[in-house]
Amino acid sequence: MKKHLLWIALAGSVFAATGANAMTKDEYNVAKEKISADYKVAKAKCDTFKDNAKDVCEKEAKGTENVAKAELEQRYKPSNDHAKKVAEAKAEMAYEVAKEKCDDMNGNAKDACEKDAKAQHEAAKAEIKRMKG
């Protein structure tokens, strides 16, 4: 849960820090292309893994791409709504990756892992709801 609160605080600080230096349309487009290229590289690296490790890698790659896109929107057009979307993307990524990691477990350990992941996700969503936006 501390991780989620840190992410939310970070999202707020990103908003505060980027308010004064908005991006140009060209900078935005270049950054968007870089995010796409970075995702393709990360996804290709996942092909070196097998089984659930590959699935975890792919969830991390996709989540990182989604977070980067949300952060880009926040840098391009800073707003409380975009800051909230950054926090949502980070929470969703953490949840998806945690759920995927639980697949390596069995029985009660897997159930406990999934329950913990769900609880952390619900707590993060509750924090996000409290954000302005």
C-alpha cells in the first residue's frame, strides 16, 4: 500500500513540476513515438522468457507503456484529470503484474497472493477516488 501512496504522491509532484514547462506538439509526437518504440523493444525482450515469466514480462512491458502514455499526456497538457490517470495507470500496472506473479504459486499461497493483490488494488483505487480531477 505504501508503494501506491508513493505513486500517487509522485503523480501529484509530476503535475506540479510540469505546469510551467508544457511541451510543444512536435516534442509530444516524438515522445509518443519513443514510448511506442520502447514498448516494442521491451516486448521483444519478453520473447526470451518462457511460461509465466514471459507473461509477467509482457504485463510489465504493457503497463510501462500505459504509464508512460499517461505521464506524457500529463506533461503535454497538465491537469488534475491527467494526474489522476497517471495514478490509475500505475495502480493498474501494479495489479496486473502482481496477479500474473501469483500464477507461479499453488493452493493457499496463490489464493493469499491474489487476495493481497486485490486488496492493494482496491486501496489504490480508493486513494485515486480521493484525488481531485
